Amino acid sequence: MTDATPRRLVCALWMALAALVTAPDEAEAVRIWEAPRAGWQGPSAGGLSPGSLLTSPDLRLPEFTPPLAAGGHVGASAYPEGVAERWLDIGFTAQPLFVAQRGFDNEASGNFSVPPGVSLQRTRVIVHGQAHPQLQVRLEFNLADRLELLDAYALVPVRRWLQIQLGQFRVPFSRQELVSSSRYQFADRALWAGGAQGSGVRFVPSFDLGVMAWGWLGPRDQVEYYVGVFNGKSANQQFNLDSFFLYAGRVAYNPLGRPRAFQEGAVNMPRDPAVSIGLNALQQTRQIGFYTVMGETAQRPNRIGLTAVGADVYASARGASLYGELYFRDAAEADTATTPNTQSLGWLVQAGYFIPFGALREHLEVVARVQSYAPSTCVTRAAGGDCAVRLPASQSREVYRDFMNTTAFTLGLNWYQLGHGFKVQTAYSVINEYSDLQGGVPGSGVVLNDTFTTQLTGSF
């Protein structure tokens, strides 16, 4: 080894570090095929040539692509906007996650906490194409632990202010549920989001079968609306449970114009301010068997009425971001002798800031979140027999731990190398789960399961 060898190694290391820090902070989506409209004679008239797959920067979606219809990355066209009448894009996301939770004991017969280890939290494959200027089709599969169909819908863009979406997709309720999982500031959604909790109760709806109309209104898309009708039985359920439906709607107001990205955080966002304010509403009736009132012989249908409302605010400017959301649900069941009426209240506030120093700018983000969720409480009703925690006699508290009130405070650091397309997220959460009064014993069932997580996201 010559004297110049160490210097070459040092130079190589510095060059590698500089390439890592200064690499373009854009992820790339892939368009694998497209065809222009008939008679087009402009540039790239032959479409894509073999071996020249096109890519587009992450989060820089074409103006005609809506947040809910795109659902993620879309490929760039070789033609001017509107020329490609038919195209096909593919996407992929993988999110390996390491979790270590306080309180796990190998010697204990039962644990509330999970053992430390690595899991593949999400693996998504996306196929999104346009067969006609007025027909797009999207499929999204989850492959993390089993093959699961998520998105499967057709989109008919009648006008910019009127677009029809039918099939299986996300119910338009709660920004927390609508943002793609690859674009979070933290490893997971809020305590009260994510479809079904461990107990199987769907506090916030996720993917469902239905039809939705939505559109953009006003200059710079200052208003966007979504209104839909769904089975209300969750994803991949071919038939409805009864003759009732789930009705959901969302209205968002963007006073400074529609933000370029539908995400959390300010990564790849312009330094100019962006603001979005959303309101959500949901109503659903379910019939779960029958019940008999004391003194009567005829059975009555046992129906559950669910009404939920919510509000959210997102803002970003100069590398800083702030996001807050409030969620409330009222559940009233006819058979109150078995299951009392309950109300659920959840909220979160989270913030992020990119360190504005040299090579760290646009890469290193400090994040914090505080959230609370009371799934079974009394907000507008007086506590008592008509609104109280009442566990079914056949179930233990371990099974129904999701009905315990929870608060959590999280601090973390995120490193974005290709925007949300390639990032590392590390966080520590202080989590307290506790119950309401049970048998006159306050604070019974307290669980302390603070959690450390590190998640890697890779997507295109």
C-alpha cells in the first residue's frame, strides 16, 4: 500500500458522504408504457423507447391527479400534459420496522407488550393506469403478512369539479386515514386511526366498497369536496351486512391554493406557506341480531347508530410543519342492557422542523407528537347506565384493551434521502393506557408500554 492510498480512501469516503447528503431528495415513480392521442406529431411521438423508463419526482403530481385517486406516486409522461391518452404506471413500497416495547417479560405468563423484533409492517404493490381520457383504474395490494387487496377502483373524470370513483378505496373521512402510509412523519397512524383496532372495532373506517363523487372548486383548487356511499362492512366483503349503508363526506379549504402534496411534514414542499383545513362527517346504521325487552315476548331488531365528525388542519412553511386533528364518534345501541351507548374522543397535534444548516437542510427533521384517545367515554351524555364502560362477561380486559383510554407523547428524528421515497424514521413514545372506573377502583388496568421504533421506507 502506497502513501497515496490512505488519501485516496479518505477522498473516496468524503465523496461518498457528499453524494449521500447532496443527492436529489426525490423518489422516482415508473411509467412503463404510454400511447399518445391519435394524430399527435410532436416530440416523442413514438412514445417510450425500450430501456428508457421514465421517472417523475416524488410528490410532484400532475395537476389533474387528485389525492384520493392517485393514492401515491404516478409516472411522468414523455408528452405534454393531456397528450398521453393511455398509460400504465407501477409502484412499490416496503417498510421494515424494528420495535422494542417497555414491559415485556419472558418470565410472565401474559404480556401487554410485544417482544423486541423486526417486522415488515407494509409491503405494497400498485398498478395504476388510464385506458381512456375518461377512465382510470387503480389496484393496490398489501403483501406484508398475506395477500390483501386494498385499492380496486375505476375513476371517471367527468369534469375537474365532478369526478366519479367506484369500487374499493378509502372512505373520505379523516386526514389521518387518507394520507398514504409511505408519507407519514411517524411509523404509524394515530391511536384512533388505522381501520380496526385489536378488538376488531372499526373506530375510523378505512378501505370499503362504494361509490364517491369528488372534485375541486375555485381558483387554485381552494375547495375540494368528497361525498360517498359505502357498504360499511370494510374491505373485501362482497355483500352488505344489512340494508343500511355508510355515508361519509369531507370538505377541505385551501386558502393559499391546494398544497402540492397530500402528506405529513414539509419534505419537498415549497418554502412558501401552505394551509389546508378539513371537515369530516360520517353516519352509519348496523343491525346486529335481535333483543327482547323485559315484559315483552316479541323480539326487536338490535340496531347500532354511529355518527362521527372530525376536523383537521395542516400547515407548512420554510421547512416547518404543523398538523392537528380532532375526532369524535357517538355509538348508540338499541340493546343498552347488553351494550351501553358509548362515545369516543381522540385528538393529536404533531410538528416537524428541518434543521436549516448546510447539508442537513431538507434531510434531517425533528418531529414531535402528542395524542390522546378515549374510545369509551361520556362527553355529551351524563355518565351512568346509559353511557358507561361495560365489558361483556365472556371477555377479559386483555381482549378488550383497546377500550382503555390512552395518551402518548412521541419525539423522533427523520432522515429523508429521496423525500418520502427513501427515509429512516426513529422515535420514542411514552404511552400510558388506563381504564375508567371499574367496580369503583380508579385507574385499574394501567399499562405502561413505552415504545422505541425505527422504520425504513423505500418506495417508487
